[in-house]
Amino acid sequence: IAVPRLYAGLAAVAAGDRLARAAPLVDEVGRLEGILPPGSFWRGVLKGTARNYVGYVAGLVTSPLAGPFLNALLEGLFARVSTEGRAALTACYGEYPGAGGHPQAGLRALGEDFQQGGEARRIAEGFLFRALRQDIDAAYHGVRGRMSRVGRPALLLDHADGSLGRRLLKPALEDRERGHHDRLVVFATARREDGGRFLHRAGSTHEGMAVWQPFTGTLPEWSRPPGGVPDHAPLWRGVLLVRMPVLTRDRQKDEIARLRGGHEQPDNAVRLRVHSGVHRLSGGRPRFVTRLGEATAATVFPTPEQCTDWAILDARVRASEDEQGRPVDDRPVADVLVDELVDRERPEELPPEHRGHWLDLLTHLSVAHDVECAQTLMRAVQEDRTERLNAYRIAELLEDTGWPRCPRHFIGDLGLRRLLTRRLYRLRDGGAAWHADHALLQGHYRDLGDRHPDPLFVTAAAHRMHHLLASDGADLVTRYLADAFRTRPVDEWCEELLAIADAALIGTADDRYARALGETQVRGDTLRRRVDRLLHAVWLTEDRTQPLEEIVPGVLRGPLRELSEELARIADEAVRHQGPEGADVARAADGAALLIRMARDWGDRAEDKQPLKRCVCTEHIGFG
């Protein structure tokens, strides 16, 4: 496509450096001719001008500075351009701010503004993008364009929410709001779910923003809503927000099969576990799926039981080359993904003093839930630093890089949290950093007092038990839950149980199935043994590192029904001692009924392979 308007603008920019010597400017302007296609009418016109550039400034080449070079360039250009070309440049650069309809004045001002920097340069860059859009539109608009090209032109801007992307996209949207329309369809990618903060006026909502998700059907008929006031209307009025689809389960399986070259795992049960693990960890994100597929294609898992999420993350990606063509040794896929998703995708607004330890901060935050929990960790981790990042700012930076927010987890993506959890456990020998972070949080919630309210765990005691379960095992947690069962409202007790059991198990043997089935000796009375079985069954469903076995629904229902019977017995005894209106009667009777409902509901969720308490992290898990 011929881009004479853009070429003229770039030439003016190249020639506008008043402090440069003339000879390098001549070379730079000549180099720009490469953006014009061979055989272009415009190339022929401008080529003649280019041949005379040195002639126009021959007397200046020996001078130290080349201030008049831009004037000479523009005079030569307009002396040789055709009537059609002059009209095109006039229509474009005659509208540059302050040009007053004179294209030479507009080009001169553009070159000077670009060299000035700051806001002036932002205006010049935006206008250059307008020139490109007009060039593309013209290539499709004429008779020749209609005969050789079908449909509307399209342009892809990757990372459009980054600094450069914003400098291009924002003036284009402002132009269209002011009535400078073109037929170019701009596909701009962004990491933030709302398209980028620059689309939204500060303090305003974007409830009216047009959104389309591919699974809802064909693209809707859409146009800019009427009534906008230029320079005051939010930029999202000119945007159709499209949520990029994640890979479906079938497409994930196809990608895994492609990467294996059609050769499946020798054991069918292992193959199913690979598919399940890739789906859980990736959530359908294409890069995640591809990397995990490459790693599992190069790995043989001897038995299904050894094909856990942690084993998949330990699988090694074959040796390859980096972006500079240098050889790279094979390494665990988890390390590759951390490098690609975190280290190479740091937030644009991350202060320079924090870039070196950004990954370490996120690693420690993998055990955090709400911002209070995260802030406790950040104070300890950055204790020796003068400049610190607080958890509130980190949450904002994570959102800017496209990671979702989850009300129950500070790191709101299950796959990313697994990567960071694995890294935290390996940060120091024996999982020392992992245990230290959990011990720190246990101390924090102990200091608050057991009955202190907690928005996610009901009480600070339950929050402390969660970190105890993750770091030190289940025995003390079982005792706490058994004691609380006798005194707490059952609905609160169930909420605490679900929150406590959402704990990662890493670095130790997984005996949860044996404990859930009652095959392991547990100290204590019958109630404590029932609670222990229930805790481990719930833990299996909430910390999903492998597919649920068919026995899990029954393992969940059994203890819940037995606990319901226990409460029914307590209610009967309370009636005998206190009468039907006794305080303990209502609590026990209501609790018995609730546990029967929980047995049905939790068992049904487990049969559908769903978590017992869904959140943003686990929306994709279920039905296999």
C-alpha cells in the first residue's frame, strides 16, 4: 500500500532536527523511502525529489548545522508532486494544529513538534497515525482499490494499552469523536479486561460500554452511540470490547495431541490426567496450554497417581533457542512460564527500584488471600527496604498486566498461583520460605484474637488454621474444628471448613485419600475422627491437584450425614432437659437439617468435579 502522507510526515520529522548535521539527515530521509512499495506512483514522484535532496542542501553539508534542511525538503517535495498528491497532502497536513490549511506549514510544525518532545510530540505522533489511516483508507477507496481489495482495511495494534499503543490509539479515537472518520478497522489488544484505563474518564463508570464475547454468537451490529461531546466524552464510546476466547477443552486436547505428534501417553488413564491437569492449570490460556503440552509431550508418567499438577509443572521443556538465537537448556515448564508470564511482562508503571524483586514479591503473595493478609507479608518481606510497594498498589499493578482479581485469593489466577507456590517452596531449602510465610500469618491472626471477624474465613482463628493446615498438617486443625462444631452455628462452621481447606499441599506425601476414607489412625473421640475424614475430603476438592476419584462424593456425604445424626441426638437430649423451646434445641436441630442439605449439595458438586465453593480462580473447573 502506498503511504505518501505518512512518508511526507516522517520525512518532515527526520529533517526537523535543527541540531543535526545535514548529511545524516539526507541519509535518514532517503532511508524512509523504503516504506513505499515498488512501482508506486508516489514512489516515482518522491524518488525524483529524493535525488535532488543533496543538491538542495549541497552548500549546507559542510556547515555544522542544517537548520534550513526542512524548508528545502518541503519546497522540493511540493515542487515535484502532482496535483493529486498536492491535494492529498493539503487535505491531511493542512489540518495540522496551527497550519491554517497550508500543508507546508503543517508539515513544518509537525517536524518541530516531534523534536520538541512532551505534549507537542504526543500531538505529532497522533497526527502521523492519522496520516497512515488516511493512506490505508485511500488505498481501499478508489476504483482501483475496490477492484483489487475486498472489504474494509484492518490494522492490528498489539499491546495497545502500553505506552506506545496509547499514544497511537487515543488520538485516533479522539479524531473519530470529533468527526474525522475513516473506514479502517483497528484491532487493538490489551491486557486489562476493561481495555485499558485510558479509555475511561477518571471517576466515571463504563456501564454503557459495548462488549461482545464470542460464545454469545455472531458479532452484533454496533456503531458509536450518539450524543458525545468531543474532548469530554470517554474514549470507550468508540470501542467494541471483545473478550478473547480461551481454548475449549476439546481445543486443548487437540493442541496437546498436536504437540505429541499424534503419539499419546502409553497409559490411557495418564492421558486423561494430563488433559485434566493442563485444563486446571491453564484455564484455557493459549500460551499456558502450549507450554504445558510441550512439557508433557516430552515426559512419561509411570502411573496415573504420579501425574499430579506439581508433576506436570516439573516436566521439562526441551532445549531450544531464545529470542536472540542463543541455545537454552531444557528446564521445568514452571520456570519457563514464570519467565514468560511474569518476568517478561512486568507492569509498565512498576517503579524501577522494584523491577529486580517484583517476582519475589509475587512469590510470597501466593499464600495471601485478602489485602490485609498480603500487606502483612509485604511489611515483613520489605522490612529492610527504604522504598516499598504496598499490597494495594501491587493489586492494581497485577490488574494492569491482565491478571484477574479474585475475592478469595490475592493472586487471582489458579495457574499463576500454582507457579508462584512452587517457586516459594523452592526459594529456600526444605521449603523454609514457604513455612516462614505461613508461620508469619499464623502469628498475625493469633495476635488479632480467635473471635476477631474475618471477611473470608469468618474468624481470625479459622484464618490461622488455614495457614496451619498448609504448613504443619491437619491434626491441630481437626481438633479446632471438632471443638468448634459443639459450640458454633453450623452455617458458620461450614463456611470456616471450606475456607480452611482451600490450602495448597506441597512438599509432603499426599495421604488425603487415606485420611478421608478413615484408613489412618486419628487420635481422639468419634467426633474428631468424623471431622478429620470430612476435612480431608473437602481438602481434596478445594485444593485440586489431580482429578477427583469416583469415591469422593460418597466420602463427603458420609461424615456430613453422621455429623447431622450427632446434632439430631443432641437436639433430642436438649428437648428432654430444656424443653422444646430450649436454646440448644434450635441450634442443634437447624444444624442437623443444614448438614443434610450440605451432604446433598456438596456430594452433587463433587460428582460434577466442581469445587465446593467457586471463585474466579476455579470457574473453569468442573464436569471432568
